[in-house]
Amino acid sequence: MPHGCCATLARAAWCVTPRVRATLGVPEAGGDGRTLLETLEDYLAGKKVLLLLDNFEHLLPAAPEVAQLLANCPRLKVLATSRQALHLRAEQLYAVPPMQLPAQGQRPEVIECCEAVRLFAQRAKAVQPSFALNERNVRLVAEICIRLDGLPLAIELAATHVRVLSPRAILTRLENRLRILRGGLQDLPERQQTLWNEIDWSHKLLDERERRVFRRMSLFPGGCTVDAAMAVCGVTGEDEEVLQSLTSLADKSLVRLGEGDVEPRFLMLDTIREYARERLEESGEVSTVEKGLAEYFLDFAERAEPFLYGPSQKQWFDRIEAEYDNIRAALAWMDAAGERGMGLRLAGALGWFWFRRARFTEGEHWLERFRSAEDVADTPGPRAKAVYFLGWMHLCVGRTFWGNPLRARGFSVRVSGSGGRRGTGGASPFRRCGWDGKKATSSTRKDGLPRMKASPARGRRVTPG
């Protein structure tokens, strides 16, 4: 810039203009009646200047003054760092992503060139001059950077522990990122001296509605769609408020907007999610919100189930895959909370997904876990569905029903009713497969289900047709 570049950091919105004036060396207005902003405009009118405004997220009320300067000083450029957009017409946003992270399986020499790993090595060497990357520690350092989501401050704070801990010991202690990364860097502003302070600063800038959505978002390990967020993070009748809060959280970089196959997904870095989880536990809302999440994904799976047998099955398999981490969280909550009936319904709805995606071990675990619970003995339909899929998963991993507890407990369950669901023409996959609750004898595979022979209720071996 021909007329220079200046940077300024104000402590409050009202002092932004005075701080810019002082930094530029502009004399205060005389007795001509002009305001300080007008004096600045006159000074900058013919000059080509780059003005740097740091940490502007807590100075947003001063944004109209910046807009006025830009409108009346055509050669002025402003570079503002902020966790929140200024929402000015002249604004062009550039989201600063986390640092580049190494990919799985890369060679050590490639990992060493990754910018996140280089930053860790530089900061580690500053506190421990003998530190150097080598074949023994480079993959550990890479894993540390991955666990810290590529956040520069987090990586710098972790690297300071090299003075007393090995990279392996640091990685082991990262189960709680926010606790180990509390060691301050004294030459930074207080709010940037620890990772916890940095996130807490952003959290304090939220209004109460945004804080509620923020802390409840911590329950989604796999991110979520707008519909899921509205169902779990809001209260009845506040759908639009939840959407506005999500947009605001994205503006403040507390959530990220990711691409989804069907619709966008809101994601939260694991480090930020850990902080949000602490806030959720403090609020006393954990059990209520976890139940809401479980109910939402039970409904999601049961709505998806009919479409897993038709021409759109791949699309629905992919939708379940996108939500799978959240579904796992729902299954775990149902098990821990003793909601075995809900768990049996959810596991049964996922049976065909597990079978077609070859997730036999996990599917078998959950189906058997909920099927065998005593408090679901009065739900023969879901139990029969669980046994049906359990049988095929047992076969796929090399087991049969001969001498298996399934023969004694589960396969003698009779299916009552059609078991039909929306989109299947009123016929459950069991009846379309020829199973009437007594035996399975189908020789057709129009819907892609495996052929079955013999009568499981009598303990005979079941084999593919």
C-alpha cells in the first residue's frame, strides 16, 4: 500500500474510531463542528491504506462506522479478523480452515511436510531444543494434530508439554483436550492463553438461545441436518429460532457447514464439542436431550426402513450411513437408560442395513442385546424381526441355528399382523419372503432378500437357497 498499513485492536466498540485515529496519527477535530469519523474520512479520502482490525467479533456495534469509512474512502481497504461476519454489503468473507492434516498411511517424510506437524515441531523445539521429528515419533505427532482438529492454538499448547512429556504421553492424555491444554502462553491476550479460554470467550458472546443450541449440538458426534437440530436442539414451536441460531453459530465459527449427499450438515470440531458437552452437563439437560435424540433417530430409522427394499434403497442406505455415528449414540443411550423396547425397534429397523452393508458383528451385537432383554418379551413382532436378521448374520459369519439359543428362544416367535409399513404395499419383508411365523420357504428374491429353506421352528439348519 503506497500510504501504508496500520493495525489496531480496540477494547470496546465505542473506542474503535478513536483508536484508528490515534494509530494513523490523525489530529483530533478542532472547533469546526466535524465529528471524529468525518475527520478520518477527510484524512483517508485520497489515500490508499490497508486498515487491519483484529478480533472484531466483540466490536460489532462499530461495524456501521467501518461501512461509512469504506463508502466515503474509495481507496481504503479493511482487513478484519472476526469469529462473526460483520454483515456489510462491501464484505467478502474468507473462512480460515484448520491447518492441513496428514492422511492415514502416509510415509514419514510426507507427514513431516504437513503444516500442522511442522507447527508442532517448531513450538516443541522452542521449549525443548533437543526435540526433532523422527521415524519413532512422527506418526504420534501426526495423531496429536489430528486429535486437535488442526487448530493452531491447540497444537501450540500441546507442543509446550514436550518439555516434560513424550509425544506418546501427550497423545494418551488427550482424552480430555481442554484440561491438558490449559497451560498458558503468557505473551498472548489472556483469552488466548489456553484453548478453554479461547472457546469460552466465543461462548460468552452468544445469547441464551444460541447457547442452548450450541450445548445441545454436542450430542451429535456425526454432525446433523437442520431437521435433526430442530428436533433435538430446540423447543416446540421454535424451529425458525433454531435455524437462526445455527446460522449465527456458523457465522461465529463454532459450527461448520459441511456438504451432505442430500442436504447440508452442521458439524462441530471435536475440541469445541468437548467444551459444549461440559456446558450441557452444567445445564442439567443431558438426560432430556439424549432421550430426544434417541426418539428422533428411532423415528428416522423406522421411516427409512420401507425404502430399504425398493429402487431407492442405495439413497436411503447412504442417508443412514451419514447418520450412523448419531444412531450409534442413540443405541448406546437406549441400552444405558434401560429403554430396551426402543432399542429393539431401532435395531430391527436397521437389520437390513446391517446385512447389506456387511456389518454383521455390530448388527449381531445390538440385535442380540435387545432381543434377549426380559422387558421386551411382550413385543413378538420386533423380536421376530430381530431373530430373522440375527439368523442371516449368524450364517454370514459361519454359524447355523443348530444347537443355537436362537432355536430355543427366538425363532419360535410367531409374527402377528401384517407388519406392513409405509411404502411396502402393506407386506412386511418377512411375509414377502414367505415367512408366516412358522417357517420360511421362499424361492424368490424379487426384493433382494436371501432365500430360505426348512423350518427354523423345528430346529433344522437354515441354508441359502
